[in-house]
Amino acid sequence: MVVLGLILLIIGLVAHIPILTTIGAILLVVGLILNFVPIGGSSRRVY
């Protein structure tokens, strides 16, 4: 999700398409939040 958001963000900025930039930024933020917050009380990190 983070990679997809980053790709859409870059394409939106290069092609000057505001909706792609917005969607890319939202996907990037949501992807980063879901990556750092454990869902269901289980931690996905391996120490």
C-alpha cells in the first residue's frame, strides 16, 4: 500500500494531476499507519 501510494503520488506530481496526488498521499499515510500500528493486538515485528 505504501509503494502504491508513493507511485501515485509521484505520477500525480509529474503529470500535474491533483486527484492522483491526493489519493497517493492518503494511501501513503494510511499504509504507514497500518505498518506501525499492530492490528488485533498481535505484533508483526520479529525481534
